Amino acid sequence: MYFIYNLISIIIATWLFGVQDALSTEIPKNWPWRGVTLDISNSVPEDIIILKKRLDINSVRITLNVRQMAQRQNLSSNVVWSKGIEYADKMLDACRREGVAGIISIHQFPINPNLLLNQESPGFWNNPEYLTEVISLVGNIVKHFEKRGTELGAYEVLSEPLLRDGNKIIVPPAWPKLLQDIIKEVRKYDFKRWIIVTPGPGGLAKGYKEFKPLDDKKIIYGAHMYTPHNYTHQGIKDRKRGLVYPGFVLNKYWDKKTLEKSLSDLRSFQEKYNVFVWIGEFSVIRWAPGGEQYLLDLVSIFNRYGWGWAYHSYKGYHGWNPDYDSVFSIDKPKDWQSHYVGEKSVRWETLKKMFSHQ
């Protein structure tokens, strides 16, 4: 009887361990993700150490903006692509050491900077050659990283799929099939990692109104949040400044309730299908009046819904970079560089509040 009892106990314990292990694989590492966006053009592995120390991040979005870097440094896209792989490896090494989940994101296509089109152009979406390049590069990157450990949490491809039609942005007709092809290509080599997707147009939450979940068990549904755009991007490229939060933007009053309503399609999608949601980008230009409250209100909403999120961004464009003060500055180096204050900025103070309420 004692032998039989022990045998049954072992069987039950083994079964429970198996169930727990299976359940753990269905939840992304460190979920819900609380992180920051970093870019190949201006970040280094040491930044992950700094962000971990200052904010206790548990994730980081590693963006490979190959075309932009190739253009700025006058290098071939193939050279920069190789540099991007090396960069991501080093960043993931830092993620492993710091216990952070890394998300590899590629969203600039075609990668050749000499082509007079991009991922928003009809010439891109209507050319099978360019869409094939997307799949090829996805396969290339997944084959390289699939043997990584849990420091690699997910892949993200084309986080803002859109086609510009005059003054309108629409979902590219070719996007649904390309999205399926991207998932298929990832799964050729990697069944462990999560894949972050968005229905479009862009990363807008309203794209989820009629959207249905995809046939894959490890999908995270993504979105970006810069609404209302006139407010969050004020002062960029001669956009009107002086818009205040809470306050009126284009004759509509914006406060926390309005922000919540603008995310309602994504929230309904989450509740209906019980899926993981990640806001892969959100921010407000550092000189926007009320911008710090805007960020705190958004994070309060995200956290209440159980969504992951990544602030945009650390380093990169000075308008989003928390190392600068809250005073408007133009893009000429002698101007914006003079506004550097480091960790003493109001934005850093806000970020610390955002990450302390996880």
C-alpha cells in the first residue's frame, strides 16, 4: 500500500508540474511587460542597465530601423542589416544578464534607402518583390535568434501597417495575407516565441473593432497610442503648439475618460477573446502642456486592463527623450542640445512614477 501511495503521489506531482509548466509557457516572460523603446541608431547595451536601475524595467523593445540608419550613415542596407543582427545580439545579452525580456521589432521596408518609397507607399504594397523581401528578412532574423533563451520574448514586424490614400490612411489590402505569411515564416523556425501583430491602419486601437483573433496560440495583439495626435505631436514640423491636456483638441474635450473611450475597441477585443495586449509605443512631446498627466493617465488605464506597454523612447529624437527639459526647442543641434538636463528632467520624474505603479 505504501508503494502504491508513493507511486500515485509521484504521478500526481508529475502531472501537476507538467500542467504548471504548460501554463507558464502560455504567459510571456515578465508579463505584463513594462518597458521602453530603444533603437539601433543611438542605444547601447549599457542603456538596459541604466533603465533597469532607474525604472526597474522588465522588458525592452529593440527596434532595427535599418533603412534610416543606412541613409544617415551612407551605408548599404546589407551592411546595416548585419550590424543590426550584431546589435540585437548584444542587446539580448544585456537583457539576459538583467532579467529583462527583449522584443525585436523591424518596421522599415524596403530596407534599401535609395528607393523612393517606404512601407506607407502604394508602390511598396503593390509590388510582390518588396513583400517577398519582408518575408525573407523575417526568416533571416528568426533563424538567427531562435536558439536564444527567454531573454528574447517576441518578434514584431510592421507595427504600423498603413497605406496613405491622399489625406486618409487605410489598411493596405495586401496586409492580411502578408501578416499570415509573416506568422507562417516565423513558425518555420520558432514555435517558442510570441509574435506581436496589429490589424492596422497604423497602430490604431480602432482597428480592432471588426478584427478576429489569428489562428496561433502565441500571439500578442499590439497597438500604439498617440491620440489625439495634434496634441501629442504639437510643435513637430510646424504643428500648432499650445494645446493643453486635459483640454480641447479640434473641438473635442480630452481627459482620462476620453482617452479610455478612444481605446474601447481594443479593450472590447481583449475582453471578448481573452488575449494579451501590448501598447508597443506611446508618448507625448516633452513640451506639451499637461503631457506628464497625459502619460500618467494612460499608464493608469493600461495597468487596470492588464496591458503591457513600452514608453517611446529613451534616447532617439530629443522630443521624446527624457534627458531633456520641458521647453520647446527646434531641431537645430545648438538649440535642442542646450536643453539637456539628464535625470533631473520632469519627464524622468514622470517615468519613475509610471514604473512605480506597476
